[in-house]
Amino acid sequence: MTVGIPIRRIWPTPATPPLNDAELTALYGRADRPHLRVNFVASLDGAVTLDGYSAGLSGGPDKRVFGLLRMLCDGLLVAAGTLRHEGYRAVRLSEPRRAWRRERGLPEYPTLVVVSGSLDLDPAQAAFADAPVRPVVLTHAGAAPPPGLTDVAELVRCGDERVDVAAGLAELRRRGLGQVLCEGGPHLFGALTAADLVDELCLTVAPLLAGAGPGRITAGDPGAPRELPLRHVLAADDGVLMLRHARDAAAPPPAGAAPPA
């Protein structure tokens, strides 16, 4: 069914009638091999936040696609700073979306995966305490967990002094989390890009200028440019654009993408 502000496809093949959830789901879909999708929202001038939070850039159409992307994934990857700052709650889905997953042999809920080098995490935060599936925390060998964290999450150590995102992603895939959705933040996106792990970027462009101040959707050490061809453009009736860029499915998989032998 169609919910709220209509969303239409405008490229490559324009579709005049508004897209329903089934059509949107088919447009994004699940890949037929291990796949890392990144989802962000930005202003016209590239800001990643408005008044300090990404929610200021997001509206009904973005939240609708945001929810469908969560339904499609096996693992939901997020940096600890974003988890804290954005006040993440437990990753839960509506009954229709859980039914969609059950019909395809998937667990009812995706697994929350948090990347944290410091383990400055609150076990009482709802993202952990109320999680329907035990979250996974990717960290490094030298990090010490706070009291109670291992009661509500599983720690996976990858790297000696900093989190090795390629090793962490490979471990997630060994655990059956082949379709991973990353929701940020910018430093995690930058690290994944630098390691050439990003298969897809879903970018919502909000029709406003945020002005100087906020950072970009990516941050960290510079790396080589990566080509990511445009796959579709959706437009909502409130002026929001939703762009999907993805690697060629016929191209060799990026580093860490192949399942273990």
C-alpha cells in the first residue's frame, strides 16, 4: 500500500503513479551475494545534520524508505557515536514487515551491529536493553567493556589497536549477516569507503540549504575515489529526491565481500 506523501520513480523509467511499498521494496531489493548498503540523508549543500541531528533533514518519504531498507537487511551497522547521539532505540519492525521476512525464511528482526573502538556504550540504552535480537559490538583487542555490556551484547574483537572494519564485515558474513545496512556515522562511512567495502549508497537529498557548519556524510582519512553508478532516482511530492547508487552486479565483489571458503 502507499503511505503518506507519494513517491514516484523519475529515472531511468518514469513511473507516474505513486509507488506502493511492494514496488519500493522491489526497487531496492536484496542482493544475490554479500552486500553492504549505506543509507544517508543530506541537505542540498551537503550537510549531514540540521541543528545537530539527521532527523532535521528527514521527512515522511525518507522515513518510509528507511524502514523498508531495515526490513531488507540481515544486519544493521552503526557507529557507537551515532548510536549515542541519535538516541537509537531497539531495532523493531511492524508485523507486516516481520511477516515479509518470515515468508522469505529470514529472522523476524535484523541484528543490530555497533562499531566501537572505546566501548563507551550504555548497556541500559534501549538499543541494547530492549533488543529483540542480541546485538553484536565490533571492537578491538585492547578495548575494555563497561559493566553489563556483555550481558546484553556479544563482543567481536577485530583488530589490535583499532577496529578493522574489513575483518568485522567478514565476521558478520560468516555469521550469516550477508546483507548489511550501514546508517552511519560519517567516520564509519569514510572507513568503509577507504577499505573499498561499500557496494551501494542510498542518499536522500532534502530540498533545503543548511548553511555553513555541519559536516559531510563522510569523514576520516582521504582515500581513492570510487565509482558508484546511478541505478534509480525517486522523487517525493514534497521535493525530496532519493538516489540509489550501486556497483555493477557483474563486477568482481569488493574486498571482504566473498563468503568464506
